[in-house]
Amino acid sequence: MTKTYGKLASRVYELDKPVGRSFGDVEFYLERLKTITAPVLEPATGNGRMLVPLAQAGHSVIGFDLSPEMLALCKANCAQYGVNAELSRQGFTTFHYAQKFAAIVLPAGSFQLMTDPLDAMSFLRLCRQSLMQDGKLLLDISVVGDFMDHAPRARHWQDGEDLLTLQEMRTATDYVKQVVTSQLRYELWQDTQLVATEMELFSLRWWGVFELELALREAGFTQIKIYGDYQSGDFDTGSVGTLTFEAQ
């Protein structure tokens, strides 16, 4: 199953991860794509946090997402920042374009939204088929340790006179399927009154490093590099939080 963001969830995402916010990934991806001249595809493009900077850097960008709310945010952000991008509503395992791409990018752990490994493999094969010769796939995953934190979390954002809150509670950890599921409760408050609520279950799958490398090779990728926390060169496997796979 893949996640689609509702109205409040998309609004919170925009407040928490607006265009212009980087975790080190925007600069890293721009550097890895600096020689690319052909179109770049971003599956699960969200609100355009990565897509807009790519377009601003001169790349021809195309994005898709399953969430109509997210696509609306992305379209608005493209207009606000004066960039053009082709956007459509499509899914990980069914996306289709007549053209091929020089690069496909999945920052911020979007790949882990596919909790069924068969779906993930279908997606990787589809990426391979959608890339030009010598095209590259860039994707991030969080290390396993990030999935072991079971503590409930609460966050809030002020948006004008509105207050938005998010409460997250782990409901299940399947160690065999490598999937964690959390219950998310989004709330909108106005003048101390609760006016809207959204509830959803949010699942992510963790991948082992060797496991994902084997999956990429099975999908047809041959040249694979791994980066830790968006840094070139060797990294400390005991402290790294994000791994980026670059596959050609």
C-alpha cells in the first residue's frame, strides 16, 4: 500500500517541509544531477520541495503523485516560484510516459512508502525501463534504527490564526515484513476550538543495505554507489541516518 495525503496532512506537510527547506538532500541532488541535460522525473513529488529547486537550476522536471491535495500544492508552488513542470496523478507501479528520462529521483524516503516488496521491485523495474541509456536513479532510505523508536510524538504548527497539530503513535511493528505502522491524528484548531480532524494509518518499510543493492541489480541496474547523510566518500555506519543509493 502507498500513502496518499489528505487535506490536513498535506497542509501540515507544506508547513513542515516547504519549498526551500533542505535536509542536505537538495544540495546533494543538485550536485549529482549537475551534468544532466535531459528531463528528470520525481515520483511522489509531494508539494514540490525538491522539484522546484531542480526546475530553478534549469532542469526540465516532471512529477507525479497519488494525492490530489499534494498535486495542488505543487502546482501552486511552481506558480509562486515561476517554474514550469508537468504534473500528473499516477502511482508508483503504474506510471507511464512516452519519453525516457536522464534521471529519476526519490528523496526523503519516498521509496519506503511501498510496504510490499513486490510493489517495490515492480517500481524499480519500471524505473529502469523509463531511464535513458546511462540514466541514473537516486533514492533515499532511512536506516533501520530510525524505525525502532516507538515513543508517541506530538507536534504543532501555527498558520496565521490557525493551529495545526499532529499526534503520532506506533501501532504495529512487523519484524518479518520489515514494516512499521503508526496512527496519525491531524487536528485543526481555530480560536481554541477543534474544527477538523483527520485520522490515518501510516506505514513504512525498512530495507537492509545489501537487500536494496540486490534489488537494484535484479531490476537491471549495474553501477551502484551509496552515500551516507548526503556526503561523498566513506561514512560512519554507526552514526549515519540516511543512505542515498545512486544506480545507473
